[in-house]
Amino acid sequence: MARVVVVGGTEESRLLLRGLVKLFRHQILGEVATLDALQGLAINGDPTVAIIDLDLDDTPTSDLLRATLQAHPKLRAILLTSHRTSQAETRARALGFDSLVRRPFAVHELMEAIDRLPPAPTTTDPHP
């Protein structure tokens, strides 16, 4: 079972994503409308997966996203986007996304993206 936070998109799309995630027995930790809000939620809730709906061409958002994902290396991120170009996946990986799901999507595509995510790195204290 994944612990999931839904980020961005419209209120309606977040509602749909929450429902799909719950239907497939994953835990919803919350939702936020903006990446700014994700920073606080990621720290407090320690989600394992963030489904992030955003425009890849928004440079200020890209900078904030990159910083957020670098600050929280345990957070696995799935980009939900309508970008259909071959460069979309390359750009998503460069920003720190682990997976990309293109809209419109079938439910199984999103669930498979969650299931295929690599495990979060474990942190070990070299000086116990």
C-alpha cells in the first residue's frame, strides 16, 4: 500500500485522483493545490508518493519542484501531464520525477505507475 499525496490540477481532478487511489487500496495523506503547500505536507506527513499534475513549461514551478524533490529524497513523484512530446519524459526525469502518466489515462496506467515506483532510499546513520 502506497501513502499518497495529490498535488496541483483542479479541485475536480484532485477529487477524482483521491477516489481512484482509495479504490485501489492506497492511503491518501492529503491534497494540496500548489507546490508551495507540498513542501510543508511532505515534511509533516512524510508521503511516499506524490501524484503531481502540472505544466512542464512553467519554469518557476519547475525550479520549485526540483528544489522540493531534492529536499525530500524519500518522496517518489509521478507527473500527471497532457504533454505528448518525446521530450516530456526527459524533462520530467530531469526535474526529479520517477514516472510520467499522460492524460487522458486509463485507471490501470496510474495504478501501475504507483506500483512500479522504486523504493525510497533508506537513510542510515553512520554514527549510531
